Amino acid sequence: MLLKHSFRSALMLLFILFGVSVSAQTKKVKATDYIKLSQNFLYAAKTGDSTAAFIDTLKNSDPNILAEQLNNDHKKLAFWLNLYNGFTQVILKKDPDQYKTRGSFFSSKQIYIAGQELSLDLIEHGILRHSKVKWSEGYLGKLFPSGFEKKFRVAKLDYRIHFALNCGAKSCPPIAFYEPEQIDKQLNVAVKTYLKGEVTYSKAANTVEVPALMGWFRHDFGGKKGMLEILINNKIIPEGTKPTIHFKKYDWSLYLNNYKSENNG
């Protein structure tokens, strides 16, 4: 009887210990909300707080768990926009001289996510632009995107990202903290705000000067016809007009800490 009781007690103890262990592991897995982490990382980049713990967590993240969390385009947009803008600030604040050779700065692999070495170019053109060739005005897709790229890229390219990505230049759009639940509203505000500040329309000359980035990625915007529709829909130019489009010069002067004064959500 005593032996039977001892066996039952030992078995119960094992169940308890095993249950606690499983519970602790499950809690640990669920503890990391990677979208929230991306926002906190960007906030730390803004305030000058240490970003080391965020960077370490991102580097060692499980790619499958990350993919499970980023299971739609709204979540992917919020996560990768926050990371792109955050890493740009962190890297350039630490070493502003990198901006003297911008091509190398954007293409060098100095970001680690889920064990993968990434560049800002890969985040922008591979993930956020659905595997587009950088200098093709948006007309060409990559022939052989990486497995990581295919796993995490958006399903559909959204032209509005161009008004949300901040690459550290004076002409870049300001930085906001993006969240999946508000991403449509936030991106719409980002588009309208940037265009209102950058576009110059002349009724007399029937011309409109638009940001240089619209020329660099013109296919993303649906060509010049699509650009005019965007300008009309955002009430930048009058409905029914069809002005000649000119592209402004881009100011590549280094300009950090360009954050929106308030969350655009």
C-alpha cells in the first residue's frame, strides 16, 4: 500500500514538474510579440535608449514563430517598416560616415533577423516590394529570390510604403510607429502628408512637380497615369486635370531623428 502510494505521489510530481516546464516554455514562446518589439525597438532608436536587447532578440528569433506572427500583409508591413526605419537610425547614429557611400550602406548585410543576415535593400526591395529589382523602376522582379525573402515578403506590393520608409536623407518621409490594426489609415495619412509637403502644382503652366522617388519606382505607382490618380485622390491637384509630370531632385543630405510629432494612427 505504501509502495503504491509512493508511486502515485512520484507520478503526480512528475506531471506537476512536466506541466510547469511545458507551461514555462509556452509562456516563453508567447512572451515575444515581434510586432510590438519592432515598435519598442523603433522607440528606443528615437529616444537614444539601448537597442541591444531588441537586436539580440531579433537575431535569435525562431523563423517559424516569426512567420506565424507575420501571417498577413498588415502585420508584415508594420513589422518591416518599423525595423527598416529603426535600423537606419541606429546604424547611422553609430557611424554617420557610412552615408558617404550610400550604395554600400544600403546593400551591406548588417542586420540580423532570425539567424539571417539582411541588408536595408533586401528589406525594402525583397520583402516590402515583393522581390523587385532595385533599379528597374519597378518593372522587373527578381529571378531567384531567397527562401527567407519568399517566406517573409508581402503578398502584394503597396506603393504607400514609399511614403513611410525613411532612409536617413533630408527628402525622406518622416518616421511613424506602425501597427497592423491601423496600418491602412496610417499609410493613407503618410501619403497625403508627404505629398502635400513635396508636390508643386502650377495651374498656369499645367505642370506638377512630384517627389523623385515616384520616378525611381514609377511602376509601383502605376506609371504616370497612376501618379495622377494618386494626386487627385489625395486632393493634391484638382479633379479632371492632367498636368505634365516633372520629378524633383532628391536631397540626400543626412537628416536623422525625422519623426512625426504625433503617431499617425
